[in-house]
Amino acid sequence: DLIVSNPPFADAIKTNVDKYKKITKLSKTKNLFAFFLAKFLDLSQEIIVILPKNFLMATEYDEIRERYQALDIVKIVDFGVKYFKKVFVEIVSIHFKKKHNANLIVESRLYNKTYNHPQNYIFHDKSWLIYRDAWFDDYISNLELDVFTFFRDRQITNKYLSDTGKVRVLRSKNILDNGDIINISGYDKYIDEDNLNNFAVLKYINSRCIIMPNFTYNTRASILPDNCVPNGSIAILLPKNNQIIANIDLSYYATVDFRKYYAIVKNNSKFTINIDKNSIYYIGVL
């Protein structure tokens, strides 16, 4: 009649992953809670679960989110990180129920606010947006979406960096709101060209591509200077569909309204705010 669960938030043991993927027909994830969710759908039409908040938007969970859109939602509670004292994970609880003929409720323990939404309203193109509202709908209607792909370095670690070198390694604090690239004493790092030869980011050196800090709501953008590469704290934005970089107003990404909009895209999360395959869709142009 009813399933109530706090499934485990962890990747399955490596030797079990392929078996679980085959059983659940989930191809993108290795996380146990997603496999539990797939099983629950076979067992009940009313399900209450505690989940990591990134379930709402991470590409890894696209498949299982789509399946759960067949159910209605009674209530979502956003707890943030206040309730699991020993585990630094943002959590939500979601009460799913088939044929629930009422609005869905979103309760935010972050802001002590409650929101009423029509069923299906939070289901957006790439993510579930629990703080979506009329302001967001008006704002996004003026954007051209799905404009960029992105690249983020995952190879340049501190062991390759030094205080001097031939190629500068930019990090997020080097980019100001106005797009200027600044020097920061004691913060700036460099890398020798010889160390870059095996790194994927090398192909973007001297390309004059767009760069944007990766882990922040203080969004801003700039052009990658010559003889520089970014580390993983900065994403490289690559225009699609023959977009001309010179025609994109980079100052737009540092505006108050864009930052407010992007926070809704990321469900006001504290940690999972990195640019990924879903959120890049929402970094649009006017």
C-alpha cells in the first residue's frame, strides 16, 4: 500500500553495478538509491522517500526522474543540510502518489516558506525546478536556451602547479564580475608546457573561448586570455549552432537577475551548483 524509505546514498559495489543496471534498466547511474527507486515503482503507487537533493537535477538521474513523472506529488520538503548531522549531504523528502488530485506542496526548511504548484509544474525541460515561479517563467521566456556545450578540466591537480611556469592556470577568483582577468599574489599558479601535452585542455589554449566559474551563483564570464588554461574551477563554454562569440554579451551573466534565475535552475542548492550537462542547457543568451 505504501513504501516509506531512506535508501542508501552510495554507489553500488562495482561487481554489482552491471547486474543492477540490467534489472532496473537504468543506464546512467551507479547509485543505489536510484536502483531502489526503480524497484519501488514495481511495488506501490504511493512512495515516500528521503533523497539527495541532486536527484532533482543531476544528469545521472534523468532516467529515473522521467519514470517518476508518471506519479503525482503530494509534497516535497527541502531540508538542506540541517538534518543529517554527520553526513554533509543536502536532502529532500518527496511523497509520490498516483492520482493525487490536488496541488503539490513544496516546503522549504531553508527559507521557512511553503509553495503551492500545479501538478507537473516543477517538471521542466532538463530538471525538476521546485522553486520555479511566475518570475522565472517570464525570465526564461526571453532566453534562447541550449546554446552551449562545455568542457571542464579534470586533470590539472595541484601536483602539476607551481608559482612560476610558461602557461598560466586560471582559477575562478581570477575572473571579476566585469570580465577582467586579474593577478592575485599568492594565488596565481602556472604549469610548464611539457606537462600540458597529455591534458585535454591543451586544445583550448589561445582559442579565445568563453570561460565561466563553475561552482558559484556569483556567475560571470570572460574570454580566455592567450597563453592561459583554466583548471576545473572554471568551465569553458563552447557555442553551438554557429553562435558567434563576439555577438554574446558576457556582462549579462553577472547581472542580479541572471544569478537569481540560475539559483532557481539549481534549486537553491549549496553544493551541487556546478555546470553540468543539464544546467548548461539553461545558460542561454538574450
